[in-house]
Amino acid sequence: MLHIRGVAHYFSMIIPPSKVFAGSDIGAAEQWTEYLNTLSWAPGNRDQHTFNAFLRAGSLGIDPQAAHDDVSRRIQASGGTMSTSKIQSQLQRAYEHAGKSDSTAVVTIKQPKPTFDPGALKSFAEKAPGIDAEWLQSRSPVPLRDLTSASFLAHLYEPGEKVLVFTDLYCQGDHLFEVGAENKTLPKFTADGVWFLANPVDGKEYPNPRQENKPSRRSEESVTAFRYLVLESDVADQAQWMSALVQLPLQISAIYSSGGKSIHALVRVDAASKHEWDTMRDQMKPVLVALGADEAAMTAVRLTRLPGAYRGTRIQELLYLNPSPCAQPIIQQFP
């Protein structure tokens, strides 16, 4: 299973302090940060240390929204969770105890929406310069020369598992590929390219309650294993995005181009259920979206580009393939 704690730890490395402490006195913010660094966010300490952190924030005059956001970030970085209502209650009580009960600064806290931060991506990417397609291909555990789309799928799914392949984004799948079976040739040349559904399905149609119970074989009801998460970015600089990917402790099974300006990564998560998949995704989301990941693409039934196929005249090129990835950053792994 993916090591969420390791991924969340990177949040503190890529978010500039000015973003965390906007509106607060810099000297007070530094004092509060020093205090936060002395606290443990492990289970058993989390409730008391959350209150203590907010108490110190109130006494130093830290903006309550900034205090809320940074404590939430640190809880996530520990691999833990705490309900929004509980955090807000702790914040309100602490600020009242610190003598801020009559202050209009204590307001209803809004959950911060993850947003792309080009400066954070640039700063993070600079830690691993020189990452490009050739570098990734040289580090691929599976040799990529002459690897077909069918071979790519066979490396990532178990014998008997089925994968939906598409040439039309709005259909129910043009081809149901079964690993180990005698399959028809997969589509390769189309004007818009070829996609596959990242998680395997049983191939059967079920009523989709999120679309007025319309029959579907590409909804979560058809998924047989919540194994993968797709990361893609249309906003990040391509070279910086690749440099970021190789530094994160993600179990990356594949990296490939879209046949356009985007680079996709297939991350192995091995969630036991859709709920667990959503929880794992939500814990990673602040880090990944800040680096440029498309939040809308982070769904359990996401279509992603099929390597080896063509989008018009441009190949959807496979850059890296590792069927058994570990959570160690690619850049730290031996070639």
C-alpha cells in the first residue's frame, strides 16, 4: 500500500511560508513555527497538541485561517486525520482561552482549496535538474524497446483481469482487453488517440446511481480492484513536472506522454475499497495539486492515455514502466 505519510511530508517542503502565514506578523509566525516543530502529531498526542498549537497561535496573534491551515497540514503530514468540526472547535476554544473571545478574527474557517503553485513546483523541481524522457527511459526496470500497448497492459494487470480501452471518450469502451486471453489487436492509430480505464473492471454493466441509474461498465460498480491513481498536468512545465514526479515517494508504475503537452503517471495505491481510495487520494491531493496535478483527473474511474498508440501523428510514448514499484523516489532507486 502507498505510504501516504511520506508523500504528505513533502507539503512542508513545497509551500512557501508566505502562503501559510498570510496576514500574520512575520516575527510571530516564526515563533509559532518554532513551537509547532516541537510538537508531535502522532496518535495519542494529536488532540492536545492541536489545542496547544491554536492556543499559542492565539496568544501570538496568528491569523486563525493560517493557523487552521498549517495545523491541518501537519496532521496530514503525520498520516493522521481529524474532522473539520473538531479542528474548528479546538481553534475556537483556544482563541477564546487566549483572550480572543471578543475578537472578530475568529471566524468560520473555510477549508483551503488546493491550487497550483508554479513557484513551489519550480523550487521543488530544481532539486532534481536534468530529468527528461531519455533519463526516465534509461531508468525503466522494464526495457521499453518494441513494447506494444498489449504488453504494457499485461505488465500492469493480473492474468484474467480486464481493462477497458477507448477511442471515444464518451462510449462504454471499444475493446475489453483481458490479460492472458486471445485478444484482438488494440487500436493504435486514431485522430484523437487511445485511452484505457486505469482500474480493472469485470466487463459487466451496472446501473450508475450518479447518472440516473444509466447502465455502465465504466463506473465504480464495475471496478474489480482500486489499484491505480492517475496523475496528469496540463498547467505544469513538462520538464519541471517530470522532475517533481521522480522525487516524490510514490509507487509509480508507469510514466508516459499524452501525445500532446501532458505527461501522465500511473501510481499504484492498492486500496481495499473505493472509500479507502478516496481517503488516500484526499491525503495526497494538497501536495500533488500544488505541484500541478489536475485535481479533476484524480478519480477512481479515470481514463488515461494508452502508451504505444498514436494521437494523430504523435505517439503516446511510454517513458517508464515498473510493474512492482516501491515508495522510494525514482531518483533514489538504482538504474
